Amino acid sequence: MAVCVAVIAKENYPLYIRSTPTENELKFHYMVHTSLDVVDEKISAMGKALVDQRELYLGLLYPTEDYKVYGYVTNSKVKFVMVVDSSNTALRDNEIRSMFRKLHNSYTDVMCNPFYNPGDRIQSRFVCLGRAFDNMVTSMMIPVC
Amino acid sequence: MSVPDYMQCAEDHQTLLVVVQPVGIVSEENFFRIYKRICSVSQISVRDSQRVLYIRYRHHYPPENNEWGDFQTHRKVVGLITITDCFSAKDWPQTFEKFHVQKEIYGSTLYDSRLFVFGLQGEIAEQARTDVAFYPNYEDCQMVEKRIEDFIESLFIVLESKRLDRATDKSGDKIPLLCVPFEKKDFVGLDTDSSVLLGLKRHYKKRCQGRMRKHVGDLCLQAGMLQDSLVHYHMSVELLRSVNDFLWLGAALEGLCSASVIYHYPGGTGGKSGARRFQGSALSAEAANRHRPGAQEVLIDPGALTTSGINPDTSTEIGRAKNCLSPEDIIDKYKEAISYYSKYKNAGVIELEACIKAVRVLAIQKRSMEASEFLQNAVYINLRQLSEEEKIQRYSILSELYELIGFHRKSAFFKRVAAMQCVAPSIAEPGWRACYKLLLETLPGYSLSLDPKDFSRGTHRGWAAVQMRLLHELVYASRRMGNPALSVRHLSFLLQTMLDFLSDQEKKDVTQSLENYTSKCPGTMEPIALPGGLTLPPVPFTKLPIVRHVKLLNLPASLRPHKMKSLLGQNMSTKSPFIYSPIIAHNRGEERSKKIDFQWVQGDVCEVQLMVYNPMPFELRVENMGLLTSGVEFESLPAALSLPAESGLYPVTLVGVPQTTGTITVNGYHTTVFGVFSDCLLDDLPGIKTSGSTVEVIPALPRLQISTSLPRSAHSLQPSSGDEISTNVSVQLYNGESQQLIIKLENIGMEPLEKLEVTSKVLTTKEKLYGDFLSWKLEETLAQFPLQPGKVATFTINIKVKLDFSCQENLLQDLSDDGISVSGFPLSSPFRQVVRPRVEGKPVNPPESSKAGDCSHVKPPESTRPLNMPSSLEIFIVPLLSARDCHEEGCPGRTHSLVGEDASTEDAHRMSYMLCQGTDKTLEAVLNFKYSGGPGHTEGYYRNLSLGLHVEVEPSVFFTRVSTLPASSTRQCHLLLDVFNSTEHELTVSTRNSEVLILHAGECQRMAIQVDKFNFESFPESPGEKGQFANPKQLEEERREARGLEIHSKLGIRWRIPSLKRSGEASVEGLLNQLVLEHLQLAPLQWDVLVDGQPCDREVAAACQVGNPVRLEVRLTNRSPRSVGPFALTVVPFQDHQNGVHNYDLHDTVSFVGSSTFYLDAVQPSSQSACLGALLFLYTGDFFLHIRFHEDSTSKELPPSWFCLPSVHVRAVEVQA
């Protein structure tokens, strides 16, 4: 399953980022950060398409030796980036797609929370705010056997 | 081939490679000067054709790359230019030898070579050689360019011949197989001629043909025949595809791509020099017609191709209208080529370069996504073990390429990797400087600017984790570079901008290292200029501490300057001629929003209050915190503070002294935190609250300090007083006591004190205050002025407390309610007694009121009787009071004594009760000292120092009752006062002309004072004049006060407490009601009765002889403002039997000479009238004459008290013989 999940604001700074091998977190920061180039490129290429017809799922952004980076962008230009172990060949595009959709729904829940200030980091230490989101991300990170 | 050329681009395929190298010792500067000139000749239009030759110069080229020259001819070194210094002829052979050695290196591929010799002159230089050029020095070599052109032309000739040779090679059956270096060993021993298998042979032949075709294509491209090359490439592709010669197929495809790119993008893909681009655009015009003469030439001559013998099928190719690939095809073909290359491990460099070339093409096509895929591929191409330098180069170029396709983050990533590579542990001499430089270049990629101003607006929006990492690296690199100032700046920036993202531990670590750095090199506010042209702006620590609120404080009340009224008015008038104008009001509003409406004074300490808090998890030491100001010379007095960890809002007061006058603006503050100096400007602080930062500084004023003889008081006056009191003093006084307050005025400022004005304000109190509470004489003090700095003057104030001496108002009310004395009649007239029915009418008369009343109307019936004769009183009172009252009173004669005896014990009880309720009364006053001097005075400013005075007034004596008794004379009366000593000490009371009355503590005694009646009308009515518009009530009040004062001064009642040696006045002012006043007042009609020419107003009886007529004169002086009269008077004589019986039946004993009735004419104001009569006493005896008015209308209009005639007592005696 996913090794890193990131939510990136419209202005391209992280709202949430979590990775399972916590010891090398910065590596994933760099990975997600550089993937934004591709996201930007894809978004600008999509720009002409009508909003309602737009596909939110961006697909594979780029592969690295060990990981695959997938992207998803909401209509409000909030980006979701997911890093998946490339050895996990069982994971198909459809599953990635559904994972993103789940992520999107959870994010929508966070946004609906009146105590959440759009643009703030989603922090799991606030029970009512980030906890549910965090739990959902955790569930996506647990490898399904 | 192992060294990739990362700078390669597609159009390089059409270039001829020329290596320019120095031989011997040539200074780098000289070499590159010539090299540059050589490079300027990068393209040549070949004469008598429109073809263009492109030259690629290299000053360094690995010979092993040259071995791939057959594979792609642009890799082949075809020309060599050698530059050398040679100063003497004897060196020449050696030099020439070196040139030959150099030629040997690339010998196999060279078409031609040149040697440029500098410095050699003479015989050798004279000889004309094509391959050697002599120049006297590096300056004098104008012919270099021409030489190069010639050289290139010679290269072209060789190239053209080779091309034609290959293209028209008709040997057919024997085409050599072109190989790449690593293939050579594969084909060793392969006997192509004696191959057993025909298929293999044919296969081999095709391979040879295909490779040769490709080679010819390359040559055509180099020779400027684009279309030809396309044709050849196409044919080659088909040939090689059929034999699965993938490496060469890739090369052919790439050649096809290159030619197409050159065709489509004449501007070039490498982004090289502008000259080339210009040339390119010239070419593009040509390319537009798509019929380049050179190409056409070939196409028209198909025989040249068909007869080539390489492939008979070429004729099919000629028919194609477009051999050129479309832009989309180019990429496809590149992809294909790269996929073929990737099959060969040894062709890694070729593959890498192809990727780079494709990326550049895609960058021009703005197809970033595909370009990124090519780049991604390039990243994974594993070459042999690269040297560190190559790695750096590789990462840098990747970064550049990513930048080219707009992937700034990726670019920054690789640049950072390159930077890290510069200082890899395996490198013996880490290039920290290069690392730092590369790191700086990554900043835009991480959207990080090093200007803290970009971060001050709102919250930080950026990828904090990676930015922080980068900043840490910058800090480290700059430190290793040996530039501590730079690392301090970066670290400060990290701390300032990333504070929200640092964990507590990180905060500690960062500050720790910052302190370490600053111990060697303190952080400054100077911008740091970097060699690359970048300037690092200073980083003020606006978050250490965070300032939330800035407030300029007014001076303390005692030091606040005030504008003199008159001058203020002038100022107002100069501003605008209008009293009100909406426009001006608007402007003022704006002004006010910036400028604070108080002033600071030059030379006086001013304060600014900041509310700060410490966001750090440890104690924050802020040193040297002071104000930054402009407009006025300002001496800031810095403060040091220590804020506890994560403190809440903490007030900090920064002080300073303005040295000049004008308008001062507080722009910000400066601090030193962790050894970093910061100037924090308020404008740059987000979310700061300030109520204006501009204030006016007025010229210096003196400072006055007050010390008094009285102790300071803990009492503070009511806040409602409005003034802010700097000092409070308090004193305890007995009511009526006076005390002197000595005030020492000291000038503690720097300016002379020139003016002083003292005013006082008694704070509103419900107590009625009589007389002057505070009085002073300023003249003596002012005589000591101007007061120089440090000098002291004294000033004396008299405090006199004179509160109401009546114990309570309601008591007096009771007295007046009584009504007994309302009529105010002299009770000698028994007729008048019936006028007061109210006493009887009252159902329950409070005992005290009746008691009070019973003295007020008492009059001794006989003027001869002294006042202290109670018996006579008793007789008189009884009939006046109801039986009940009388009973309750008990016997008045027993309980009441007049003077010197106790008033009723009941009274004393009541008094003590009342005293318990409100013993101490306080008086508060504010003394305002307005003073000025020095330059501030000339500007019209003054200061106001307020001294609060708190006086606790303890009761001394009380007058519990007051009443009057008519004296025997109509011009006099007795004032009866019950005096109560409310102190705990023995007290004496004295009046002006009476003996001393001793009162024990809590004792109440009655005293009687004989006073002359007052003629109030004669007073100048000054208060009345003043209050012309005051209502009559006030007027009356004022008149009453004036009367009270008059009475008070006449009485001069004083008390003394011998044990405490304190004394004071006792005033009756407060207790004189209308009734008593009327009694004390002299009636405006003054009646004088003269018996035998003697005024008869005494207790003494007038003596007269029996039988002799006695002259009786009644004289009226009118002092009232109106005319009175006429009056009719009847004299009624009677005899008092002293037992209550009056004998009026005296017809036989007294006879009148003339009429017993007198008539007085109307008397004008201030005139006199008299009437005369005579009496004849027939017997001896004591007679009284009662002069009675005839009641008529006129007399009724006037108050009855005006008709107060003295009674006449005549003693008729026998005539002595």
C-alpha cells in the first residue's frame, strides 16, 4: 500500500504529509515536492478542459527506482500525492483511484469542520479535526495482505 | 567512449569538430583570447554554393570519443589548430615536432591541421607554409579569422571529396563495414568473403550498405546538404531495420531526427550564441521555400543516387515529397533510437546524449511531460564509475535541463544533489564555495527568498521541511567556507522565518549554534553582498520577542506640558478662519490618526510601552533594546530584559530623551538577541497594534519638585477630581483650627523656573465650608524667582477649616419650625402673644423643639431685671405654653438655667448620638502649581503640578442651639448659644469681650453674648452686584452669608484646648437662621423716646418730679428705603405690681399735658421726624409708659418688628425742697 500520503495546498505547500518509514521522512518530502512539477504540468495541460469533465485523478506522476508517485487534484487545486512501493505490482490503477477518492472524501470532511481554518496544517493532535483524517490515512498505509 | 558531452544538441550533428589546443607553454589567458577569436568563425558559407558549414570547436576532446567518429561523424575530429609560443628560431624545430605529436593523437581522422606560432619573427616566419601561421604577438594577429576561414574551406574540400567518394562509391561488392570501437573485436576473424551461408553474406552486405548510407547521410548533413542527408538516413533506416543492426539503426534514426530538427528549428535547440541564432533565422527564411538549392541539386540528379550501387531501391525514396520528419515523429524516432541504444551497454554515452538532445527538442516544443520522461531515462543510464567531478557535472546538467522544461522543483533537487556532491566525503578538498553557490541557485526552486520581508506578511506558506533543510545546508556550507557573517545571516533567517516549524529541541539547537557563531561574528543589520550579485538583506528578529502592541506613553501628569490658553486660541485661528468646516475636520481626523495628541518635552525622559512575548521554550534574553526614532535627535536608553519561557504578554517600557524639538516618530525598536543586532521597524511587523507613533516634542521646561511640612498621605483623592495628583498630604485639624502649610519648591530640572501660578480647587463636598479654606500670599515666593536649577523656594499656605458648627441641620430645622419666634416680636408687648396659635395647634410637639423654642421668645418682662433671674422667666413662660408641654418640660426654672449651667442631660445624650454617626469630616483640595520657564515658556507651554490636600476635620465645639433674647435696649440683644464640647479634652470658649467658659469633655453649656444689633442694610452689597443674573434665592443666600460673616467677626468666638495647645475659631455662621438674623438685625425704623430730653432706652428709670410736667419726645429715624407713616401713637401709662397684675387705671395719677396721642407725619427715607408731648405725674411711684400704635392700614403693611419702641420707665419722685 501507500508508503507516503501528502495533501498539498493550492499554493503548493504541504497541509499534511505522512510516510511510513518515518526515519527518512525528508526523502519523501523531496519526492513529493518534486512531483509537484509534474502535477503543475498536468494541471496546466488540463486547463483547457471543462471543469466538470475534468478528471481529478492525474495518474502516475513519475516512477523512481523504488517507488511510484501518483497524483490527484481537486477542483480547488488541492493536490493529493501518494507514493507507492513499486515492488507492489498487485496494486492496480483502479485501486489507486479509489484510494484517492477516499482521501478526497476525508479531506472534504476536514474542510467541513467549522473549527478548521482552510490553509492550516491538518494536525492529528486535534481530536475533532485531524484525527479521523489521520486514521483514514493510516488505514491506507497498512499493507493489505 | 565514456565521456558524455552534456552540452550536445541535435544541430551538433551538422558540425565539423575542430580541436584547438595549445602546445608548449601558452598562458591560459593568451590561449583563450585566440580561442575566442577562432570560435567566432563558427559558420562559413562555402563559396560558389549556398551551403553553410558549421564548425564546433573544442579545446579539449578525449581521443577515445574520436574513435566513435565513424558512428557519428560529428564526433570525429577533422581539424586541429595548435597554438604555441615560440620566441627563438632554435626552439622552432622542437615546437614543430610537438605539433606533429599533437597531430598524431587525432591523426586517423584529421582532414587538416594548422599551427599558430606566436612570438617568432625572422627567417623562419618568412617562409610561406599553409599549415603554419606566424604572428609576432597575441595582439598583432588580425589575420587569424581569415586563416581560420581558409582552413575551414580546406576542411570542406576534404569533406566534400569524401562525401562524393562515399556517395558515388561504385565498388559495390566491396563496401567496408563501419564499426564502433566495441564492435571491432566481434568482427575480428569474420571472413566476409568466404562466408558459408549465403544468407549471412547477404545480411552482412546489407549491414555494410546500411551503415555506409548512414555515414553518407552524416557527411551530407555536415556538408550542408540537409535534404540529401534525409534521403540517405531514410534509406539507411530501412536497410538496417531489415538486418536488425540496432545500434546503427538507432544512429540512423537519430541522424534523421537531427536533420529534421535542423530543418524545423533553424534557431537551434541548444540555446547557444546569438550570432548563430541570427544566422539561423536567416536560414529559416531560406528554409521556408523548402527548396534549398543544394538539396534540389541532388534531387534533380537521381543518377547519382541510383547509380550509387549501394541500394538500387533509392529511386523510391526520391519520389517522396517530404523526407523530413514532423515534430511529433522526431520524438517518436528519438524514442525508438534510444530504445535501440539502450540495448548496448557500451553505447550508454550515446544514449545519454540522445536523451539530452531529445529533451532540448521537447523543451522547444514545450512538451515538458515527455521531456521529463526522457530525462528520467537519462537519470537511470548507468555509465561507468563516474568521477566526482563528472557526477557534479551530470547533476548540474540535469538540473539545467529540468529548469529548461519548467520543472523548477526537480531542477532544484538535482542542483542540490550536485551541491552535495561538491562536498562529498570522498572528495579530498571539498568545494564548499561551489556547494554554497549551487545551493543558492536552488532557492527559487524551493520558493525561498532570503528576504525576511517576504515572510512577514501573514503566515508562512511554503514547504517548510525542505526549506529548512536547505537553510541548514546554507548555514553549514557558509560556515565551512569560512564566512561566519554569512552563516549568522542564514541562521538568523532560519530562526526568524521558520520559527513556527521548529520543534522545541530544534529551537534550542538553532539558538545554541547561533550564539556560538555570533560569539565570533555578531549579526549586523548590514546587507551582505555575495559575489554572484545576490544581496542578503538583514534579518531583524521581529519574532524574538514578538511585539504585539506599541504605545507611546504620555508624560506623568506632573510633567505634562500644557499650552497656555491664549496662545492656543491663536493657533486655532491661524489654522483656519472658520470655526467649523467639514473639510478641515476631515483632515484633522486623518492627522489625529497618526499624531498623538500629547507632547513630549525636550530633555525629559519619554516612555514607550511594548507588549511583548517570548515564543521560545526557554528564557529569552533581550539585550540593548531601545527605540528607533526619526525627526528629532533622540537619546535612546536601551534596556535589557529577560523573558520567561513562552511568556504571556509582558509589558516592556523603553525610554529615551529627546534632545531637540520637533515631531518625533517612533519607527521601531532595536534589539540584540543571541548576539544578533536587529532593527525592527513597526511598518514591517504584521498584526501589531499601535495607537500612533508620532508625537510632538516641545522645548524644554523646568521641573518642579514639591515637599511639604505635612506628612504624605495614603489617601488618594477621588478620581472624579480630573487632575492627576502627584503628591498627597494630609492633616488632621479641629473644626475652626488653622494651620500653616509650608511648601518647599525645588527646581530639579535644567531650566530656570520663571513663572509660577497657584490655584486651588476645593473638591465638592457636602459639607458647608465657611471662610477661606486655603489662603496664601504668592508675592513673597515670587520674589525669589526666577528659580535657577537646583534652587529651592518656600511657599506658605494657610489652611483654615471652618465647617458648620451646628451639630446637624435638622436640629436647626426644628428650631425654625418651632415658629414661636417667627413673629419676632419683642415679647414685652403682651398683645402680640395671641398671634401665634400654632403651638397649641400642634398635636405632638417634639419635646426638643418646644424646648428650643422656649428660650427663643423669652424676654424678661422688666428691663431692670438681669438675665440670670430665672424666677422672672418662669412667670413669663408658663402662660405661653400648653399645660402638657409645661408638664413634660418639668419646671423650666428647675431644669433650665441660662448661663454657665448644664443644658439638659437629654441634650447631651442626643449630641453624643449624633457625633457617633458622623464624627470625622474630610475636606479635600487640590493645589495646582502652574509653572514655566526656559525655552518652553517662550513657546507658551507650562506645567502643572498638583498637590492633593486631605484635611480630616474633627469636631471641636458644637452649637447645639441658638436663640436670641432681646436685651433691655432695643439696639442690643442677647445671643444664646448652647455650646457642646465634642472633643475628649477640656476646652475653653471665649468671645471677644466675655470671660472664658470652661467645658469638660462631652459637656454642653449655654452661653449668652450680648451683642449690638446689626445694621445689615448698611453693608455694601457687593455680592449682589456680582451676581446680577443670579436668581433671588442665591442672592438671598449670599446676603445671608455676608451677614453671618459680619456676625462672626463681631462675636469672635474662639475655643482653646489647653492640653493640646490648640485653638481655633468657632463660627455661628452656619446656625443663624432667618429668625435669629431678624432678631439680630436693627429695625429700619429707629424709635427714640426721650424723657425730659434724655434718651430713655435703659434699664435705668428716668427720674422726674411730681407735679412738674415731663417732656416726652418720640423721635422716628427712617432707615428703610421707603417712606413710612403717618403714624398715630398713644402713650399708655401703667404700673407693674410685680405680681403679674398691671394697673392701667391711672387716670388719677398721671395726666397728659395736651393729648396722649401723637401724630407723626410721613417720614421720607433717611430723614427724621419727631413729636412732642408732656406728662404730669401727680403721685410718686414707678410708672411704665407703653407706647401703642393705632392700628391702621399703613402700619400693617410693615413688619411688626419695625415697631419696636423702647419701653419707658419713669420714676416720679417728690420734689425736694
